[in-house]
Amino acid sequence: MKYLYSGPISGVTLGDGQEIMLFPGKEVEMPEAHSYTRTLVALGYLSAQPAGEPIPSHTAEQGE
């Protein structure tokens, strides 16, 4: 599932060896049922994104 990340710059290696880098304001794909994903959602660092809806970039918002 795709999420918008809003926490500090971070990285995680999931139990299956998948490495994920997390950057504030960026979209990230993470397994919905994973305990780390649920933790980040509970902390308010991840917001689920509707399927097929792109996240506006900061440059697009600034008109650059």
C-alpha cells in the first residue's frame, strides 16, 4: 500500500530483507499488515494514499 510519510528521515529493513528509506513529504510503498507500518501509522508518520492518486511534489506546489 502507498503512504505519504511525514516523520524524520529514516530507514528500515523489514524482516524479509526489504530495505525502505523514509523521507518527509515523499510517497512510500509499505506492506499494510506489517507491524512497523502499523506503528508508523499510529504515530501519525504515515497517511494512506488512495490508489491511483499521485501525491503533489513540493516543486509543483511552488510552481517551479
